[in-house]
Amino acid sequence: MNCDPSPTQTPADIRREALYSTLMQVPAGSVVTYGQLAGLAGLGRAARWVGRTLSQLPEGSRLPWHRVVAAGGRISLPAGSPSGDEQRARLRDEGLSIVNNRVDIQRHGWRPIEHCG
């Protein structure tokens, strides 16, 4: 993975690319919190920005947005909403169980060995 930003990109483009490239590394069957994803992408304490950015992904995006959860493994998208139901279904399809609106972050939390940043 190349961690050097292209000189022609805007700062916003660089932030989004760092977020997206980090998110693409989260393997099936694992989850990452919004804050952890921000930190791994070199974005500091930008958990809310991560959530906003992921909520604005274009239809049909191939990014594994469903693998991002709130602190403690909590699923922040409401049950019964189209995106919340899709997230829960995708996580279950990857073998994760959801109990009390949470996934077991100790068991399924992504812990990369190395990353840029």
C-alpha cells in the first residue's frame, strides 16, 4: 500500500482516500470502530467525520462499510432501517453474531499488525 498522497489531490481527497484504503483492508468477519478506523487511517480523533463520510457513500459502493461499528461493538444504525438491516445481514453473513445490538469486539475486532501513519 502506498501511503504517500498524490500532490494533485485536495486535503479532503487525501483524507477520504486514507479512510477508504484503510477500510478496504478490514477483512470479512472482522469489525473496526469509527474511532479506530480514523486512527488507523492517520486522521486522529475523527470518528464523527468517519461516520458522516461513510453515510455519504455512493449507491453500489464496494467499500465494506458494514464492518464499521460504534465503540464497544455497538451497531449505531437503527434496526428496522434499510441500512441498519443491511449492515446486520452482512455481518451475520460473515459469521458474526449480534447480541443486544452489539458484536463481540474482543472476538471480532480487527487488529492489524502494521499500517501507514
